[in-house]
Amino acid sequence: MRETHIGNTQSNHCYGSLKEVHHGVWKLDGIVCVIAAAALVVETPAGAQSLPQMLRQAETLEKGGDYEAAIAIYDQTLKIKPNQPLAYNSGGLAKHRLNDLDGVIADFSKAIQLRTDYASPYINRGYSHCKKGNLDAALSDLTKAIELLPKFVVTCRHRGLVKIGKSDFRGAIADYTKAIELDRDEYAA
């Protein structure tokens, strides 16, 4: 394990132990911080990754099917920067692959709490609620997602599916009609 000094602004002192946990992914333990300035600059030792690099690595692992490793990296990014809605949303997607619906919904809810104008976690949480059979919550989330991102075809289709589950066939037809209008090429055949 290597020790590093993190923080390089006047009167900022953060210390922690870094150790490599997975091919170039570093875990920071034992953070003790005294912060006197508004911004914190993180200095990483050679071989350590920045947050964007960590997120890219997690996405690569997820695409390769290593969901547990991806989740571990998303969790590490949240330990370094806990108010990162993208990491919560992405971690939720990886947990979805493992069918951890309670963890998925918690992650998407946290992403929404941090950024209420971010459509993706509403879509993802809505889909997860649907999968759990909670159609009212799914409908609410998908409706909010459509308000935020009205031209996203997938959301219209998902909401149409939820409306079928609620026996709202006219509403489902309206959503599928909207999806067709938004993406005529996909439905032309």
C-alpha cells in the first residue's frame, strides 16, 4: 500500500491509503480531511485513475459483463465524490443486470435526489418499478421522464407498456402513437 497526500490548496489536508484493487483501479481508504477552501484538488500517484477514468473503466467492465467489478468502481467513485448522479445512475444500471431491484431503485432515487432534471434515472427507475410490479410508481417516473425528455422514443414505449398493465389501453395507444411519430423509420415496414 502506498501513502499519498491528497489536496494541494492552502490549509487543506487530506490523507489516505491507496491500494490497487483491480488492474489500475485504486481504492482510497482512511480519508481524513480538514478543508478550509471551497475547492479540493486531488493529486493521484502514478497509476491511480481520475474520476472520469474510473467511470470509463466501470462502463467497460459493465459492457464486458463484469457487473460486480463495475459496481465496485462506481461505489469507489461515490466515496471520492458522493454527489455524482451519473455514478448512481450507472451503478443502478449495473445492479439491474444482477437483478438487485431494491439496490437499483435506491441508486436511481439518489441520482434523482441529486439532480431532479436528469431524465435517465427517472426512465431507469420507472422501468425497475414496472419490473417489480409497482405500476403506479413506474407511471409516475416515466411521465416525469417524458416531461424532461419529450422526444425519447423508448420512454414513450415503456410508458405505453405500463399503461397496458394498468388496463389503460387508450393511454397506451396514445403513447405508442407518439413513439411512432417520433421514430417513423423504426416503425415503417
